[in-house]
Amino acid sequence: MPLRRSSVRWKALFRGVVLAYGISFVSGLVFSLAGLTPHADQALYSFLAFLSGAIGCAIALRVMGTAGVLHLAMLGLGLWLLNLSNVLFGAQTFARWLHSSGFIAATVLGGRLLLGHSLVSVPAPGGSSTVVQSR
């Protein structure tokens, strides 16, 4: 029985996770510099955190060149595991990290919705494209 090669491109997935996490991290720093805190501005901070996370996921999915269900799940899992570093550095409790899975799932789905409604592959930037001319 021949081995089937995985359809996940690991380098692209790793790049997408780091990119989405980085955009969320930098957004959090900007919010902090602007004086927004999760305790004082609960609704606004939560909305902006979701929006910046969704934009980061949309950009990551575009860079990954795909947005299938498997890739969405892998991106969400990668982000969730990368957020474990917050527990290791004492910025978040283990229980809050476990509860963050719902927010991460919503963020990844929000990022996917920003790309469109279909779960088919999206073209990678800089790839070959077909030029269609109308007559």
C-alpha cells in the first residue's frame, strides 16, 4: 500500500501561524499604546482584538494559498498552541488559555469570511494566473 503524501504544506502553515500571531501581537501593542485595555474598554477592546485577529488570519490564509477546512483547523490549532507561550510567560492562566479556543476558532472563521464564502482554494499571490480577454 503506497503512502499518501499529506496535503498540508508545513512551511506555508508555519508562516501563516506566525504571520497571524504577529499581526495580533502588534495590534495588541498598538491598543496598549493608545490606552485601550481589556478591563477599561471591554466591548471596544474585544471587538478590535477580534477584528485584528480576523484580518491577520485572512492575510495568513491568503499567504498560505488555501483556505480549506483542514487548513483552517490547522491554522487555528497552531495559533492556539502558540498562545500557550502566554501561559509559560505568566501573561495568562492555563484555564483562560483553554477558554481561548472559542475566541481563536471565531477569529479564524472570521478571517475566512473576510476572504469570501467558499471553502475552495484561493489563489496564492504571485502565482501563475490566466489572463482572460473579452472580445
